[in-house]
Amino acid sequence: MTARRPSLAVVGATGAIGGVMLQILSQHADVWGEVRLVASPRSAGRKLVVRGEESEVLGLTEDVFEGVDVALFLVPAEVSAQWAPVAASKGAVVIDDSAAFRTDDDVPLVVPEINPHAVRMRPRGIVANPNCTTLALIVAVGALHAEFGLRELVVSSYQAVSGAGRDGVAALREQLSMVAGTELGTKPGDVRRVVGDTQGGPFAAPVALNVVPWAGTDAGDGWSSEERAIRDECRKILGLPGLRVSATCVYVPVVATHSMSVHARFENEVAVDRAHEILATAPGVVLYDSPGAGDFPTPSDVVGTDPTWVGRVRRSLDDPQALELFVCGDNLRKGAALNVAQIAESVAAEFPRP
């Protein structure tokens, strides 16, 4: 094989995650040759900047994947389901951020800090990126699992509205403008009456001055798709098909960065000092844990950063085999674009260096 830098296509370059991806491509070591920016036909012709140069957006067609080595799909699941196999048939390694292939047995679900070996096992030519809620906790939990042997997870998420896309952010900002300067939030249903159903956006209830205990779609038996995804994806990434997982996913009035309260039970008794050592040295993790001094992660501090931040690490009062911890991770960076970029860079390393 002739040594060269692999070519890259970014599908969904004009979206919110696409914008973050272009920043990452411009900030990381440049391992790519040609970079093609791709979006829906209505966005074709737009000019975007990547690696310091202006590039014209191409419309999504079969021809756009000719000569592409790696294709990043940062688009809704229905678009990926249609077009990712097309790109793979043209010879590209596809890395898909959507839910389209996450549960496919022939598609690896990869977090480079946890299961980097899985990226080479891609019989369909496709690699899947986990859900942003899973990625908010899996790097920290995976590091603890490697030491202690994970047996059970109980998770409550505090999810940013950007997890519902640009419509989620727009809905929150609109709702905040409607409630600002009012006395709302002191009587039953007063926020809902003012915001109204038409301003709810993608949420089942107002998110301003409120929390909404439902994220995703109905997955049956009272569970949401986001909650089931945490269970299914943690099992697949960690290689623990029998792992017991229970999750409750909640939207909160935060623009970006998911937070999670985690109860993790292990095979044997655990020690906080050892857990601190593991987390402090784990790739992709920042330990920030001195609550008496006010040192613990919050979304407003973590937003825009790459790692998973961990604090409030403590042993369960009634179970010496369990730890409680609080994690925060930017859902648009590690929760989406950054993990995709990391997977892509590991694929690029398979090509002979020029």
C-alpha cells in the first residue's frame, strides 16, 4: 500500500455536532489528507472553515464517497441507516454517531479509552459511537471496572437540552425569555400555562424552571430509549452482557454538558483512596473531588472541555462494595464529536505513514 494520509468525509458538517467536529479537526494533530464537508443538498455550496481553510460543502450523494477512506456520520439515525452502508460499499470506514447501528452485533461500539481493540472488528465497515449519556459516564466507570470488577449500575442523569439538538436549545432559550423577571414557579402548573404546549419544543414539559424526567422515545414498560441505551451500551462496551443497569434520564435547564449521579457496585469491597488513584490517572478523566472546599464538577465549569470530570466519590454508607460518584461530560464534545474523532484517528493510524 502506498503511504499517504487518508482522506476524510464529514457528513453533517453544518449541524451542531459537525461544527464541534470542525473545531476538533482544526485543533488536533493533522493526520488527514483531503477533508470533504458533506451535508444535505439544501446546504450544498455553503462555505465552512476547517484546518484554517475555507471549504465548500458538498451535497450528500453516492459520488461524494468516491476515494474517501474514512467517513464520519454526524446525522440523524434515519440518514445514517440509508447512507452509511453506501459509504462503506465505496470502501470507506464509516464512524457513525447515531443510534442506527449501536446494537448491531456486526458493528463495534467503541470508546477508545475502554475498548480500542474493537475498532478493528468491523465486518460491515462501520463503527458506532455510543449515546452521549453513556459517554458521560463510561470512561470513569470503565476505569473502575478494570480494577474492581463492575456488577451493577444505578444511574440518574441530568441532561443538557442540546442532547435534543438545536431545537432543544432554542426551546430552552425561548422559555427562559418568557419566565425571566416573573414570579412563576410558585404555583402548580403556572410555568406550563405561560410557556404553553407550542413552546415545549422536543420536551414533554417546560424545561425552564423545571426538570423533565423523560428523554428519548417510549421503549416500552415505562422505560425511555435513552434509559435502555445506557443499559445496552454499557453492557456492550464493557463486555458484560449480564451487567445489571437501571437508569432514569432527566432533562435540566442546562445548554450543554450532561451530569450523572452514579451508584456502582463491584465484586469486592472498595476503597475510596484507591478509587481516587484510579480516576486520577485514567485517560480521559479529571478527578475534581474536595467537596468541603467546594471542589466538584458542575456543567458550567465542564462545558467546552474534553474529559469526563468526576467528583463526590464516596463509599456507600450501607454497602462496602459500592461507590457513589458524580460525573460531568460535555455532550457535544466527548459525548459526540470528540469520541468520533478519536475513533477516526485510531483508524487513520492503520494507514502507512507518508
